[in-house]
Amino acid sequence: NVVTPSGVQVLNITGGRTLPSWVPEKKRKKVRAESENKLHLVQDLGFPVATQCLRVSPDEEYACATGVYKPRMRMFELCELSMKFERYLDCEVVDFLFLTQDWRKLVFLEADRNIELHTQDGTYYKFRIPRFGRAMAYREDKAEVVVCGAGPDLYRINLDVGRFFEPFATGCAEGNNAIEVCPLHGLVAAGGDDGVLRCFDPRTRHLASSLQIGTSALTRYPHCDLAQSGDTNSITALQFDRTGLGLGVGTRSGHVLLYDIRKAEPILSKDHQYDQPIKCIRYHSNGQYVFTADTKLVKIWDKNSAEQTIANIEPEADINDLALFDDSGLFMVACDHPDVHSYYIPSFGHAPRWCTFLDNLSEELQEQEQSVIYDDYKFLTRDEVEHLGMDKMIGSQFLKPYMHGFFVDMRLYKKMMAVSNPVSYKDYVKERIRERRAKKVGSRITRKAKGVNVEAAAGDDRFKEMMSSSDFALDEQSEDFKRSSASLRAREKKKMARAAEEEEAEEEVEESAEESEDEREEMVKRDVMRSKFLGVDSAIKKQRTDEKRRIPLKRRLEQLHRTEEARRFEMGGARVKGTKIGNKEVGFIPRSEREKKKKEKEKREEALQRSGRRRRKT
């Protein structure tokens, strides 16, 4: 769901068909499987179950994502619009970072306290930290990875020396959720569960300053829910802007506070109104817009005015991460969904050079008027519902209330239109007849005869003598004229027969249109009678099978043998192999062989009769 209060165009690139909320999940899965109206920005950009983290390389040539299940990472080469490689991991990834401008060096923070270092050849080294990690940041000037986790310390791992350095002590026993390093002045900011923002100077390795965000917001925003929550509001997200002086702070209650690091009071406060923790904060490269995301919503707003909301984007699954492209309106959202959702805002900047076709697509969509909200549903006002005679359906499953009207299935809408406005339906029937007639005429091969203007020829002095001469007069008694007139009469008969066929076709279409309702009722009656008949027939068959099972097996075999003998006699001595159901094999016995067997049978019977007579005499 994309809502733009400011009227800015937001394109959902991977959205496909739009479905209302009341559509059942079974149909949603079926539509989701159809990809005919779906644009795949990057091939295989997604995971079997969900995407957890998403990052874009500093040179913006590659994108890396981690997901489940099984835990894995995928690297995508954007200029090729496809996946470069895939690696499986031992555990789910909590956070990861690019250590270089390209994809060759990566660091992964896993859920089992392990940290993996990857190079272009694969896993380079793996080690474990004392507590479970929640986030990490990278100091490029010192090649140092800083990790915050469940304990009060910020662990420092120097990749140049290859060992742990003395950690930063925050004093927050509950643990720290977010950490950020400013690349301009090197200040390390960490936010904990106690709602305190702490900044460390890496040159002195000591705490430079700390700020209780609830108390600081109390002065400027006394009626804010964040201020009323006091010290219990923990920090869940941090982000420095490009100037290094602005700092965005996200809280567990769904508030975003923008600070100037030179002041103790927040400059601006924004409420997501979902009471969900803020997952991430991203500043756009133009320095004016801020992207903030919780588990339900991505909110785009102007950092100079909290009241001016550009767009609200609510995916169908919970949000895990957010990635932006510099100097562009393209951004991607990682969710608990197999696909990574991609969105494009043309007014924020041109598309990246690896997907310039998005600019042409946005221009085409701007020219077209998008009047249909859903593909399979029609929106009707209450007056239109009453005009179609559907007011009795209000409150049923056929009419879904929405704002000042109702949504109705498009198929039902077309049927009701045909019933309520029969004139338009007749026009539709006539149009179909005209189309069929045009199709038949277009498939014929005709030869057009050249016409002669007789009146013009008679009035012309050059042809005056020819028109009055007896040499050019028609002789109706000649054989040539009789043959030509016969062919003309045959053509006329064909035309008349063709016209009669077209009239019959028109009558059939009209009759079918008029009798459609009667046929439906008859079909329903037939189905009912058929079901009743089949039910009786099945009962009779069951009774017969039960009676057959009561007969002994020997008697059943004798009956079967008699029926086979009778069938063979009827077929003239043919041999039939096979069961009553299925394939059968028929073999015919020659007549001479049949006669021979018949004589042998008669001789045996005579011999038996003779022997019987002898026994009687004795």
C-alpha cells in the first residue's frame, strides 16, 4: 500500500497486480505466482523465505543481501542485472558491512556471536566476541570494526593488527542496540536500552558526551509521547547525515528525533504512530528528505518540516532493512518476504545508469490516466448500486464497503449491467454479429469487376456511333448470352443463399441471448435430477454387488463360464480374452476347425448314448 499525501508519484516496481485486503490468501498466492504483470528489476533478488539485511556497495556497482532459509548471502552485479555468486553461512546474519569500495572484502556479524571475514575467495577468518552482537560500524581510517551488543562494552577489532583493542565502556548494563561512525570527524555514537545517546572520541578513547533523549525532548516537545515515557525509551537506530553535524535517532516507541550535535535539544520530532521500534534511518543524497522505517511502514518526509510527509509505504510483510541509491529516486526494502521490494520516485532523481529504462517507464505511466484501483473489482457508489438493482446485496459478501461506495466483482458487475440495461446488451449482440460477418467476408477471395459508366459513354461523341450500332447490340437468343446469363443467375442464387445463412445466424444469436436464462434454469434442474438419479443408481449397484458377494465362488465361476460360452456362440466361435472392463482380445476360429470339433462332439455324445444302452441291457 502506497499513500502519497503530497501527490508525488511513487512506482512500486515489483508489486505486480494490486489486490484488496479482503481477498483470501489462497487467491493471493495464486496471483503472486503469476509474473506476467510483474517487473523483475534484478534477477533472483530475494530468498526462499525472507531477506534480513540489504546493503549497496560504496561504488554502487554491487548489492549484497542476506536471508533465510538456509542462511546465505547473495551478491548481485547491478550492471548485469543478475546474481554474481552465492555463499551459505553457518548462522543467520544480524548485520554486515562492505570493507572496500567493491565486493571483495566483507564482514558479517552472526547471531551465534561469531564474526566472519570474507574475501573474493570465500571465508577468510572467523572469530567470536564475548557477548551477542546487535550492530556494528567500520572506521575506515584505522581499519577498525566496532561492535555493540548485549553487554555494556563496544568491542573494537583492529583488522590491520589482527587483535582486539580496549573496548569503549558505555555503562549501560542492558546493552546497546545501535552504533554509527561519522566518516568526516570520526565520532562514534551509540544508543542503548537506557535511552541515553553516548558519543566517543576515538582519539582519546573516552566518552565525549552523553544525552538522555527523553529529557532533551521534554523542553521542546512537552506533549510528545516520547517525553512522557522518560528514561525507559530505548534507542534502536542511529544515522549521521552527509554534513556530519546532523544525527537521526530512532526509538522503540516509533519516534524519530533529528539533532544537531552542537545542541542538546532535538531540532525536529516525527512520530510513525504504529508504536513499533524504528529499524533504520537513511538520509537522501540531496540532503532534504529522510527515509525512516519501522516494522510496518516506510515514511518519507522533509527534514525541515515534520508536518510535510512525502509518502507512506506499507509492504505486505514486516520490514527488516532499507537501502538507498545516491542521486536517485530508487530504493529497496528488505522484508519477511521472498522478494525484495523496489520503489522508484522520479522526482527525487534519475534512475541509476544500470536501470535507465525506469525513466521511460515512469514517463509512460505519467501519460496514462490510472483510473482503475483494482484489476478484478469495480468501484460503485450507492446511487449506482441502486440503479443496478443491487441494493439488496448490501451487507453480503458480494459488495465490499469502501469509503463512500462499494467494491464489486467485475464478472458480477457485467452480468448486472446486461440485466439492467438490455438495450446495451442487444447492441453488444449486434456488434458481435457485425464482427462475425466482417470476419467471414474478409476471409473470402473476391474479384472486383471494373464498372462502366453507360450514361457518360452514350453522351460522349466518340462512343455515340458504337452505342447506336447494331453490331454492338446484345443478342439474347445467342448461345454466349445464354451461358453468361446462366452464370449470373447462379451468382444471384449464391448471394441469396449466403444472405439467408447470415439471417439464420443472427436469429440463432438472438434466440440464444433471449433463452440464456431459461437454459440456465434447465441446466440446474438437469443437474439436480442427474445427481438424484446417480444417487439411486449407485445404491442399486451397491445392492447388486452385495448380493453377488453372498453367492459362493464356485457358482459365480460357473455362471461366468456359461456367459462366456454363450458370448462365444453368438460371435460365431470367436475366442474372447479379457475382463468385462478394459481392453479385449478377439480371435476367430476357422470354419473347418469348428465343423471338425462339432463332429467330434457329436461322436462323443453318440458313444455315451451307446454305452448307456448297453448298461441298461446288462
